[in-house]
Amino acid sequence: MNAAEKPDNISFEPPEDFRNALNQNEKAKEFFGQLAPTYQKQFIGWITVAKRQETKEERLRESVQLLEKGEKLGLR
């Protein structure tokens, strides 16, 4: 697979629940919109790879909190 191709099962569109969370927090939504696509994809990927619903919800909350503070997703 070359760099221009991607598997069909990978989407870098924000999931609906992430879009809804951003729509409820204007500051986080604005900062997310200003991020380079690479950083946006990091947030989207981190949320979507969660296997358990509880993990996904926790990552959604944490993402919105970071974005609201103007912070990117960092290493732990």
C-alpha cells in the first residue's frame, strides 16, 4: 500500500459523539478547527481506537478538556 492509499475501515472524519461534544464547547471546537490536520487526526484516532465504550467516553471528555485549554494531545 502506498502513502496515498488507506484501508476502507479507517476514517479520519470526527465521530458523531466527538462532533457533538465539540459543538457543546465553543472554545474547544475553535481550537480543534485551528489545529493542523495531523493533530486533528491524532485526537480522532485516539478516540476511535478505544475498544470499550467507557474508554471512548473518557477519551472524549479528556480531549474536550485539552482542546478547551488550547493543548494538543501529548504523550503520557
